[in-house]
Amino acid sequence: MAQPARPSRAVRLTLGPTHSDANGLLLAYQENRAPIDRKGAFYLFTLRLIPAIPFFALNLLMGLTRMKTWTFFWVSQVGMFAGTVAYVVAGTEIAKIDALGGVLSPGLIGAFVLLGVFPLVAKRVVDMVKRQQVYARWKAVRPTSFDRNLIVIGAGAGGLVTALIGAAVKSKVTLVEAHKMGGDCLNFGCVPSKALIRSARLRHQMTHASQYGLRNATAEFSFRDVMARVHAVIAEIAPHDSVERFTSLDVDVLQGHAKIVNP
């Protein structure tokens, strides 16, 4: 049965016969304009903090958005203020140099330190604002304290390793599994299939023993015995993935279903 076509978004553009690169950039902007229009002030502020980005290019870029003139003005002033202060201080100290010894003056060294630290501080501030924006919608349900450092859903191969690493660094870990410890890998996938393949390969080699310079090598096949070996291999590995082992590692193991409802 044919699958329905994905709905497409109509974009009205006036494109000339040349300047394909510029037209491609314009098309990309039109398709991604929604987040820029929604968070344009924040983008403008963060870009103003980066001295490597030419201001004239940023001005032209923001001219393509729907940002209000007043918003563009005050965000630009706030974004450029900190950088302007750092450069003014550095320039003032450099102008005071009248001898070779002035190069090592505390004021000039402090100005260069300020120039070096400023981008790091700006990045920390931007990251903090981003985190606040991400978690703003869950602010009302944010708990005052946390019972666990890590919650792992599923005791499969990935879940067991994650819980083990968390326990190794002394984190409070809860592991939730709805069925069997070890997940599909131990009980239905990786381990049983590899054990079954090993038995099949051995029988194949014995059947073709003459290729290895052997004679009279036979193997009687019994599906019951092969599956008994598969279960024996699972049982041998199971204690390493068991509830008892992870409980002994201070992991709180719960039986049941779990889902993440919010960050």
C-alpha cells in the first residue's frame, strides 16, 4: 500500500536566474525563520558578545528578521556594553605605556586578562540563560529536592552498564525493569543466538571433517539438547545481571514499568 506523501510548506520566493548561492541561503532562512523570529533578541545578544563576528554583517542579518527597531537597538546596546568596556580598558592601559617596563604594569596585565576572561564569562552567562529557558515550562513542578542522581529504565545491556557506572561513582541509582534482568540481549537475543550459532558451526565442521584432515567425525543432532545448552549458557551469565548483584552494588532495583513525564 502506498504511503501518503508528506505535507510540504509553501514558501513564496522571487528567485532570479543567477546567484544560486544567495538564493539557497535565502531559502534556508525562509524555512528556519520561525525560531529566529521567536528568539531573535536572544540570538542578537549572544552574537553581540562575540567580537569575531563583524557587526555590519550581523546588522544585515537582523534586517531580514521581523525584529522591531527598538528591540534591535536596546539588545545591541546591552550586548555591546560589556565588550566595549573590556576594549576601552585595554586601550586606555595601552595608551599609558611610555616605557618598556610599562608592558608589565598591573593595569595592562589586568586589561589583557579581562579580554581573555570576557568570552568565557559571556559563554557561562549564555549557557545559564539557555538552561533557564529550557526548564522554564517545568518551573512550577520542579521538586525542592531529589531522591536519586540517576534513574535507568530497562535492565538491558545499556541499562545495566549505565547503572553500574553510576553506582561506581557513588551515585544514587534506581534501575527499573518490567520483565527479565539482562533484557533481550541475555534472554532472547545476543546470548541465545550466539550459543545456537556456536553449536550449528561445530556440527557443520564435524560434518565436513574431511576438509580438516579428519575421518569418521559424526554428530547426532538433537534440538532438545541444543536448547538445553542455550539455557545453560544463559543461566551461567545471569548472576552477573541479577537483581542480587546490582542490589549489592547499592542500586535500587524496581520491578515494573516507568516513563519520564518531565525533565
